[in-house]
Amino acid sequence: MKKTLTTTNKLQLIGGIFCLPALALVLFATIIPVIWNIVLSFFNWNGVDNMTFAGLTNFSTLFHDKACMKAIGYSLEIAFIATAVAMFLGIVLSLLIYKVTKIEGAIYRFVFYSPVMLPLSVVGLLFSLVLATDEGLLNNLLAIIGLGNLQQAWLAKKGLVLIVIGIVQGWRSSGTVMMLVYTGIIGLPVDLFESSKLDGATYRQEVRYIILPLVKPTIQLALSMCVTSAFKTYDIVYSMTGGGPGDISKTAPLKIIEQAFMFNKYGLASANSIVYALIVVVILFILRKGLGGEKYEY
């Protein structure tokens, strides 16, 4: 017993030593910047002069700044649309691909997952060309097929631009949801499906009463990943609209970058980022609680 305990301690020590590089990376790349950001939010600093303590002034300024509040609202709208589109498309695609053969399924998975491999900035640039008002592919296609009355200034119309960005971002993220849910489905016991077929259950009933309840933990994980990704609305918005025209699509990340690196208000930008991060955490908590329920064992 003593020998086994000693061996275990040695293994734990070796494991801890091998974890040190990763711990150092997380410490210097995540933990320290977060702590510094929190500290900086209570100070005024332009990056050159000495820091001066400001208390809660930056937070007060933030909540009284209509532009900042609008930017957070725009981010919330895009995130909601992107998450809804990604979850719906991902779950539907996984349920459809599950029923095809292995060869066809592999092809479909590659095709539908391939947008995830593209950087958001590339996706944004691609769709900025597709959705351009005059020379855009979509408007020209609508004109060719006789639906010119449906042509829109997709990226220049207030309200519509946020919906379009959310749909594009959701489409790009749907492949991740599809792969996660599909992996959860193929991990379910075959006996359950065989029993349901003997009982005369249709595929629709299988989805409702077997697949969706049993893959709920996977759906929760996919939802958390989608929400976290959907709130990172900097690169895709910047490449599609740059926050414009005017500020009708200027999201919170773009506003934070503007405050910090254009106006040198690092304290205000830090306060903005903290409030934005807290909103994301609260929304994640509410969504996970809302999707909570029974957990099944099989």
C-alpha cells in the first residue's frame, strides 16, 4: 500500500510539472490581463501620462453614454439571431445527416462544416461582396429572376444590417453545432432505436422522445459555445460594415476598440469590457438554467 501511494505521488508530481507550461500560458495570457483590466477600469489613463484613480466614474460615464448602450444592444441583437440560426441549422442538419449512408454522410459533414474552418473576417468579406447594394451577387440575382422588388441595401439599412450579420454569423457557426449534436446522436445505444421501431415509432417520434432528450447535455454545450462565439462580434462586423454606415452596426467590441485605441480612454474601455463580459456570463447562466432538466442514464 505504501509503495502504491508513493508511486501515485510521483505520478501526480510529474503530471503537475508537465502542466506548468500550460498554467503559465493561461496565467499570462488570460488571468493577469483580466485582473489588470478590472484594476484599470477604476482609473483614468491615456496610455502615456500617469494613471489617476477615478473610482466608479468610468462605469457611470458608460451607463450615461447612449452610444455605448446602443453598441451593447446591437451586440445582443446580433448574438441572439446568430445563436438561434446556428442552433436551428446545426440541430436540423445533424438529424438529417444521421439518416443517410456513411459515404454520403461524410460528404455532407465536410460540406456543412467547411464554413467553420474559414476565419470570420474572410466570411465577412465574402458576404460584403455578395450583399453589396449595386454590384452585389444577391441583388443582381434577384433582378435576373424577376424579383427586383426584393432588392435591399442589405448592409446599409438600419435594423436590417444587424439581422443580416446575425444570419451570416449563425450560418458560419452552424457546422460546429451540427458536429457536436451528430456525435451525441451516434453515441446513443442502438437498442433504443430498435425497440422504438418494434413499437411502431416514426422517426419524428424518435427525435422528440429519444434523441433530443438524450443529447440535451450536448445541446447545452453547443449553446454555450454559440453564445460565447456570437458575442465576439468584432472581426465579422468590421469586415462587413466597419460598424457603419454611421454607427448603425457598431457593436460593443468595436466601441471598446474605438475607446481604447482611437480616443486613448483605456479606463472607460476596460469598464465597458467588464460590463459586456458580465452580461455574457449572466445570459449564459440563464440559458443553461433554462435548458436544465432531467438527465438520462443508459
